[in-house]
Amino acid sequence: MTDTIAHTAPLRRWQGDRGTYHMLTIDGDCADAIAMHERLHRLEFGARRGFGSVKCMARIGETEWKTSVFPSKSGDWWLLVGKKVMRSEDLAVDDPVAVTLNLL
């Protein structure tokens, strides 16, 4: 079961208790597709992954890494973007970022 999703969103900075995080918010039809993938996975395997996350391979530019997307209470999904990715792709806060997700 593999789905591919392409989405563009601004890179956001979030200051938490344990540090600063950079993330993309995935919304709209892409968020609906991820939610459907998660529901099908739950039906097939009978359990949710931690925090309701969905494993994926993410690609921004030439950088690809294995990660997870996490659901928000509003129905959107969050993809954390690490410093290595930000450096290698020369990204800054508020930059529009095109990401491709292969849901696993």
C-alpha cells in the first residue's frame, strides 16, 4: 500500500518547551489522502501507529529521508523538517517548500 502525494506549503517555525522545530502543514485534499491511508492501514493491521502517525519517505529537492507525518486536531498533518534538510536545500522560514511524500 503506497500512495504518493505532492504538496507545497510555507516552512513554519514552532518554539516548543524542548526546542525549536521547523515544519510543513499539509492540508486540503493531501491531508484527506493521508487520513484515508491511515484509516486503511488501521483496518488492515488492527492498530494505530504512535500518535496516529503515518510513515513515509519525504523528498524536498534532491534530499530524501524516511520520516512520519503527524495528525493535528484540526485535520491537517505536520511534517517536521530537520536542520540537515534545511541546510542542504537552503531553506528558510516562510519559504514555499514543495514536498513529495510516498506513504508507507
